[in-house]
Amino acid sequence: MRPTPIKKEIVDTLVESLGIKDFAKATIREVKQVAAKAEKESGVEYIKMEMGIPGLPAAQVGVDAQIKALQDGIAHSYPDIQGYPELKKQASRFVKAFINVDIAPEGCVPVCGSMQGTFASFLTCSQATKGKDTILFIDPGFPVQKMQLQVQGVKYETFDVYDFRGDKLGAKLESYLSTGKICAIVYSNPNNPAWICMTEEELAIIGDLANKYDVIILEDMAYLCMDFRKDMSVPFQPPFQSTVARYTDNYVILLSGSKIFSYAGERIGLSCISNKLYHREYPEMKEKWGIGKFGDNFILNYLYVNTSGAGHSAQYALSAMLDAAVEGRYNFVKELREYALRAHRSRQIFEDNGFHLVYDRDIEQTISDGFFYTVEYKDLSNKTLLESLLRCGIIAIPLNTTGSHQNGIRVCVSRLRSEEDFEKLDAHLKMFTGLVREEE
């Protein structure tokens, strides 16, 4: 017998009880709360696609190195605020091996996940130059980054890149940059949630405008080398990860151990500041803090007062993982291809049930299969789509919370691990299509 949807009253009551005024604008945590309570009340086990939780085992080379560091007594020592020297060295090698960019070890700064990297970057960029106090997001993007700015009281602008790919991007960016208020531009590549990837033409546009208007590019590479349309698994050999760093010196590359090495629990990442930007002197920061260099301010002011550095033993873990990747002992890209297989299979299931990709192309190329993708169903609004899926035991997040102006949801494939999971997804989507037909 086909399972029946969860009663609408259950979902409506839960949304109201949590004080959510518009479910289409609910945060990831709020959606997760509603689903957890609905799961408990209904007895229906949910298919969870809302959070980007790694679905692969943590890299063993990192686990082993961290255990050894702890056994050797590292836990009693504060980490150097600049970072564990060997990690900084390995990070510089890793960036060269897989991105083909030269960044000195001093500019490779350990942070508590790239989340802290963006937090400290926002503070540094927004206080570097008088009058430049606004961050620009090329959306869709990671919703929590905007929350970080709200916590800091920093202004931001945003636009949905959906209609501004290719040569249209330049004019759109310039409409913001010409105001003189923008200090930094943020985007993820590959993109969370859409999995689109900036083309070389687009990166050149961004880099040229960064030079023209003297703005800093914060390039979030949490999903480094996960554009699986090309094989970037061989260190020091092309093709390399695409980056704006080939077109400007005004950049910070944000790397995360969470997805690359499935090391999310230890909150370890890197902010890799270009050599030129690291040493650039900013008079306003010199006057305010007594320190003029961008890199020194990032570390000695903004990072220091936040956490006084990243977890010591986790730095040993990341150092070992980076070294193993560079030396070819650990092929992290090969491991991550599992996500592409899950995406391909689940996308087909969504499409067979009447869904369509929202962000479907990178100019002329179909997007890669990867960690995320976006789908819509006919002309359903985000609110109706999300609530209907929730009633059918599927949890995801609406696209508007990511800065997108399109209808649809973000799908994360990390927790689809078995044939049973895919069969269950298909059954629940068939339930959804039946529910929608009944309510039309």
C-alpha cells in the first residue's frame, strides 16, 4: 500500500508553534526543527536533504595524525595564532598543486572552518577603507554568510546571477561597484546551492573589475575540485581548479576541511590571502589598530579576538591530509566522486517525477553532478513546494533563502547512501506528485 502524506494540520501547527511567519523564508535550522517534530508526531522517517553534512568517512590520514598529536601531548599547548608552521607550508603546496596559484605559507591561515574565515574576512574588508563598507554577494549562496554580516552590523548587497551569466555579468557587477561603497565580492565556486561554476570568462570579468574598483574577492572553495566534468585529481598537473586569482591580486581563497576531507566535526579550514593583499598597507586600519597590513590585521586583530586560533590537534590533521593529497598518497577527488554518482541517480528520480533543474547550465555546458543541485516543480511557489514535500516526508531548503529569485529547492545528496534510500526517495516523490494532483 502506498504511504499517505502527513496531515496538513500537523505541519501547519508545527510551523506556527515555532513562530515561523513565512515557511518559505525559514532557515535551515528552522526547517530541520519542523521536520524533526513532524517525523516524531507522524512516525514517518524523513528523507533529509536540507543540510550539507558530509556523507563519506573522514580521511583516515587526518584521524591518525590528530590522534598522534593528542597522544604526544599537543592538547596542553595553545596553537600559534599564525598557525602550525607545517600546516602553513603544506597549505601553500596544496594551493599550488590543485589551484596552480603561488601563496606564501604566511598567507595560509588556519581558521575554525571556512565559516570563521568569511567572518574574519568580512570584518577586515569592511574596515579597511573609509567609505567602502558594503559586501556584495553573487547569489545564490550560503545563507549563513549574510547572517554573519547581520551579527556584525555590516551592510550588504546581493543579486541573483541566474540572468547575468557570461558577458552580462560585467555590467551587473559594475552597477554596484561604481557606487564606490563595495569593499568585497563573495561567491562560491562550485556554487552552493546551485552547483554552477564560474567560467574563465566570468572569472576574468570579476578579476578585472576587482582591479578597476579596488575591491577584494572572497572566493569560497568549500567544494574544491568537485566540478567532476574534468579530472582535477592529479597534483601539479592541469586541469586545475578555476579561480579569480589568475586575474587579480585582490583575493582571499577560502578552503574547508569539511567537504574536501569529510572532516566537518573538527571545524578546520584555511583562509589563503594573496601575497600582495597580505602585505598591503591600509591607513585606516593603521590609524585604528596600529597595524596597517591586511594579513596582520586579519590574524592579530579579527582572528585573535574571535578564537585565538584554530584547534591545535585539528591543524595537525589538516596538515597530514594536505601533504598526503599533494604527494599522491590520498586521492581526495576520487573519493568525492561518490557524490556525483548520488547526484546523477537522484536527479534522474526527481526528473522522472516531473521536477526540473533550476540552475541547469554554465553558459553552454550542463552543470556537473556534485554535492548539491536545485529543482522546481511546475509553477509551485516555494512555500507550497516546501510544505507539500514536508508532508510527504522530504526535507530540503527553499531557494529564496539562498538569495535566489527562482522557485525551487536545494537538494543535498550526501545522505543518500544506499539503494534503499533511492527507492524511498522515488516512493516519496510519487506520493508528492499524487498529493499535488489531488490539490490542484
